[in-house]
Amino acid sequence: MTLQEAQQTVDQWINTIGVRYFSELTNTAILMEEVGELARIMARTYGDQSFKAGEDGRNLGDEMADVLFVLICLANQTGVDLTSALEENLIKKTKRDANRHRNNEKLH
């Protein structure tokens, strides 16, 4: 699925099953909540924290998909074409960081 297809699929889902988009501000808060859930799993799986007794290591991919879903909702609501935005962002990063990472001693 391309980013464009993902945006169309999410829009179709929202307008049929989801009834309507939440407000942009609500979706921003939901995005922060979802990122927090992802961070919790990352900290316990790859970081120094451990899961509490009875706490399961929820599905990492599912949490990432939750973040992506809400981000796509926000893109749809604000008229952002994620394909173009990502392409432009990669061009910006390539120009800005052409030698930056290669010359970073910490990365060698």
C-alpha cells in the first residue's frame, strides 16, 4: 500500500465506520497518547525498564500502526499529501546531512 492509498483507505474508513474525523486538536492529543504507548513498549522491550507483573508486551507493530493511523488522519484533515511531504523531506535531509553523519565520529 502506498502512502496515497493509505490516506484514501483511512479516509474511507473514517467516513463509513468512524462516522467522521475527530477535531484536529483531539487527533493531536490522540497521536501523543499513541506515541506514548509505543514509547512504553520500546522502553520495556529495548530499554532499561521491565514490564510489570501481569503486564504483557503488547504488539509493537500494532502500536506503530496506531501512530500511523492517527498521523494519516491529521494529514487528511489538514490537506497534507504525505507522499509529497516525505519526498520533499528526504530531499531536505539529503542536502542538509550530505556529509554530517559521515563526518560524525560518534557514528564510526
